Amino acid sequence: MLTQVTSPQQVFFAPQRLVVPLFQRPYVWSREVQWEPLWNDVTRLIDVIAEGDGQATHFLGAVVLQAQATALGDLPQYTVIDGQQRLTTLQILLDALHAQLESRGLAHLAAQVLTLVQNPESFRQHPDDRFKVWPTNRDRLAFSAAMSATAPIDHSSLPVGRLVDAHQYFFEAIGEWLDVERATVERRAGLLVPAITTRLQIVTIQLLSHEDAQEIFETLNARGTPLTAADLIKNYLFQRLEKDAAATESAYQDYWADFETPFWEAEVATGRIKYARSSLFLTQWLTAKTLKEIPAREVFMQFKRYVGASGTNILTLLRALRSAADRYRAFTEGAAVRDGALSRLNLFVYRMSTLDSEITKPLLIWLGEPEQAALDELERERLLDTLESWFVRRALVRAQSQGTNRFMLDLLTHLAKRPATTAIDDAAREYLAVQTSSFGYWPDDAELRRELVDLQAYKKFRKGRLRMVLEAVEDQLRGFPGGRSFSVSPVSRGVCTIEHIMPQEWRSNWNDLTEVEAENRRDSIVHTLGNLTLVTQSLNARLSNAAWIASNGKRAALVRHDTLLLTRDVVHTDAWSDAEILSRTDDLVEAISEIWSVPTGHRGISDEAVGRAQYRTEVVDLVRAGLLNPGSILYAKPAAHRGEIATVNEDGSLLMNGVIYATVSGAARHLQGGGTVAGWHFWCVDPGFQRTMADVRAEHAGGVGLSQAFPRKARPRADV
């Protein structure tokens, strides 16, 4: 076994064939999880080199190859035992780079890359010998088409496949990056080529023909427990702690041992990936200290760079880490307390947890650092009010989340560099109020109302998120937070059940309608905010579906099972119908606007943002608006999938070949075999392929909502 650290140039330069065995899985890497992070790593590496770190590298992982016997004159051949996804992606990246360089006439740089993606003609015995990596049967058509295409490349003319999608992604990403400064394209290309070919690092493990490849594969992928960032940082710090054995042991117990307890070893999800809480904290702490975006997979490398650049004494650094970790643990555990009033910080952390958001943590860590000790407590609370409003409003209008991680770092940088005379809460409020980007704007009251009055909130929001919003309304009625309490304590957090006031199965005892159109409207509004409340204990199904007025009716059940102010005005109503629901929705939207307020006169939605609203439309919105009916047939438009149909279900999902898909893109992606699919343009609503789902969505954007179909009915407000 020969193990060495290599670069793509060293791996691919020699004439050879790296063959993926047929029994290995096909190519499965995707844009969100692998391609984008890899490209971001490449551009970040170039930035680091440009900043003066001439030795910077980026580690990609390991590959295992086993030499195979070949006939005299044939190319040397290796079986790819492990790392086929990595090797295949590198070939696609390099070929996309070569195509971009050729299209710009940068022949000398293109020639450097060509030697890494093609074996010279003089070494080829067969047509397929052109390719240095040869994937499994399923991927060969798409791979060879992408790798053989000549610039300029029309990717839509290539066979459908994930590898073609990967090639298109890298081709476009490289083109955009090169064209940032058109006058310096050649200079930027001169940085990009060596960064990819020589500064990406791969550990290659070459096995001899007699070594057991399967045993080694299992050991690499199953038996070992990978080291976390916390493990690597611990080893790094304590190896450099210039103390005797007793002092080192004492420092470990005082400053690090707590990181190896269940709280810190628990896995925490951020997006689709889970990390040990200790590693995630170290990423967030490092982000707060450097004001730079730190990918979790680069924490150790960036930590070493930070320690070297800061010149901080190791023991001083350990103390700072411990102090920040203690604050982090305090607000994490404080936010998990179910009953009683919370500090503003702990309440903020609780509400952010229902939004599944970790991206505020670097800012919270930064706020607790000694450098911010002079901040007034009222400033801190008003800052959290502002941030919470920004986050919750964006969640409620279902604004774009991609890019907000970087945006929060920009905000933190802005706050850190603000003038000393500017209050931190004012700086945050002014910064957020002027944002117009899809990932940065602060929704105003008009957009909040437009999105919420007709929205089937029970179906559209995660239950924890919806419960948090209703809890906040209940707390406002009780006078929490704010010091003007009308009740003993806030509502218990994360405990109550969301209950429909008019039952979901309303036809059993509430069927006072005679027209089908009216029934369809009621089916839509039964899930809106105005028909939802919290109950301290779940009603059984019989009581939940009972008529409104009766000794064992729904109203009586709510009175017996609930003491929340949120429902008080409801249970004093003699009738509960569509008009009452819509009127209560107005009240709740108004309360939400007050709880998570914006500056007076704030306008957060531009014409551009109005246009974005249609792209948050989902199929169920079209069904609710009457633009599609349950049972409608959708027809696949691409020629390769003509004849495929899907049926629209009442909840907006699609039924295709006996399988239910949640979205139009999900159904389209299944037919296409993966990759990125524009699902709204993939499906048509007519067999002649003249009208796509995107056309229907555009029509919906200018339509009339349900709230305009019912008159508002005045109701007395409950005394609190």
C-alpha cells in the first residue's frame, strides 16, 4: 500500500484509465450538497492565496486505487475502490474549465488542463481510452457526452443526466467568476487554473494487486469514527500548550473537559447536515472572531490560521473559548425551559430554534465577548427585537433563505465596524431597512398581510413554527414580554396543541352550505390563521368535530379544555363561520405585525420583490384559487418524457404512476433521473403543451384572494 498527498495534476497527468467497477453506485452528488460547496471552496482558496498565504491548500478527501494487469501496449489501468464521486466530479470540473478557457482563446492555459482530462491520441487503443476516468454503465452516456462537447457548449442538447447537470453548473459558475472583471479575465484565469490543478489536495492510496480491496473499503467507510473539528482543535491546542504534565491536565479539566459531555457531543442539524454541537460552536465562535464565513469542513484549517495570525497565548485562548462556550450553553439551555418568563436573549434563542436557524449564533457569541461589554442592556434587547422581526417576518412570507447565512455575516461585520457614536440597535435597524435583495429585505406590513390573510397556515408552516407564532400572540395578550403583565406567567412553550376551531371535517356537523363553490372556499379557509388556536390539552376527535352550539359542542369543549386568552373572544361568539374566521385572521395578522414590528413608514417590498411573490406560490395555492381542480391532469412537456402525466391532488401534491410527489419539481426530477429541474416549466396543463404551470402561476399572481370574497363581520374584542 502506497499512501501520498497529491493534487489533481499529479493524479491525472499520466496517461491512464481509472475505472469505476460496475457494482458501485452511480453518480449521486448534487448541486446544493457538493457542487456549490466545492466551487465555493475553490474561490475561497483563491481569495486566501491573493491575501498573501502563498502556501494555502484545500483538502478534498481520499481516493483508493488498485492497479490492474493490462495487455502489453494498453494504458495503465486502476480500479477505483473508493472516491469515485470525487474523481468523477474533478474530471467534470476540469473539463468545464477547459471549455471556458478555449472559448476565451486562452490556449496556453487550456492546454495545461487538457492533459488532465484526455489521454493523448498516441496512447489510445480504443475510443473510450480518451477518458482518464470511466464511470459505471449508467453514467457513461452522460459523462462521455459532457466530456466530449466542444465550446461553446449547448448543454440542453446533451443527454439528460446528473453529470451533464454538473458540467453545466461548473461551466456557468466558472464563466461568471471569470467575467467579474472583463478587463482581467486572463489574470483571473491564471489564478484559477493552478488553484484547481495544484492547490486542491487528495490523499491517494494505491493498493497492490494482492491486497484485499474490500477489507480496506469497509475500514475506510464503516469501521472508523471520523475525527470532529473539536477533536482536531483539542489536539492542536494541547500539543502547543507549553506547560508541564500536571498543568496541562489542569488546563484540560478547567477549559476543555466540558466539551466531551453529552450536551456538547449531541448532534445539531444545520440545513440537511448534522454536526456535533462542539464543532458547530467552534465554527460559530471562529466566525464571530474573524468576521469571515467559515465552512464547517474548514474549521480546523481556519482555526490554525487564526491562532497563528492573532498571536494569542494558548492558555488565554482556552479561557476565551471556555467563557464563550459557557454563555452559549446558558442561552441554549435557558431557551429550552418550558415554563415561566425568559430573558430577552433566551426568548430570542427559543423562537429562532423554531425557525431551525443557527445563523444568528455568531452574532450572539460576538455580543457576549468582552469587547462588547460596554453595550447598554436596552440596546441589546432592541437589537434582538429587530433581528427577531426580520427573521420571523421573512419566515411568515416564505422569503428566500438561500444567501441569508452570508447576509447575517455582512450584518455582523457592519455592526462591528459601526461608528462608536451609533447605537447598535439603530445600526441594525437602519441596515435592514434599506435592503432590497431577495435574501436581505425586511417584509413590511403590506406584504405580511398579503401573504397571511389567505394562506393555509396549518398546511404551509411547520407545526413548531406555527405554534411559536400563536404563543407570541397569547403572550402579548398576557402582557409578556414588556413588564405590563396581565397574567401570572407566559404560556408554556412548545407544549400546547394547535386546534382548528371549525373542524377540518366540518361537513359532519357544520354543513350549512348549499353551493359547491362555497364549500371549496370553506375547505380553503379552514386552515387559515383565523381558524386556529392553542389548547392546553388535545380535544378528542368527537368533541373536535362536534357542532358549535351544544352541551357537548365544540365551543363548550374549548371552554372546558382551554384557559388561553387567544380563544376567549372565540368562545363568546354565538356562531362560528367563514366571516368570523376571516375577521379573526385580520386580528391575528394585526397582532403579529405589532409583535414583530418594523420602523414607522417602512417599505420593504419593491416592484422586484412583488414579482418574487409568485415564485413562492405552490400548487395548492392554485387549487385554492380555482385555477386548478383536484384531479386535473398535467402533461410532461420535454420531448424525452412525452406521454408521462401526473394528477393534481387536493392538497397540491401530484400522483404519478402510483407514487405521490410533494412538488412539481419533485415529480419532474424523478422522470429526469435527478439533477436540477424547472418543474413549473416541465409540466403543462393542456395536452397541446401550450400552457405551462408557470403560466398558471403567473395568472395567480394577479388574481383575487379569498379574503376579498367574504365581507368582514365586526366582533366584540375580549377584555383582557
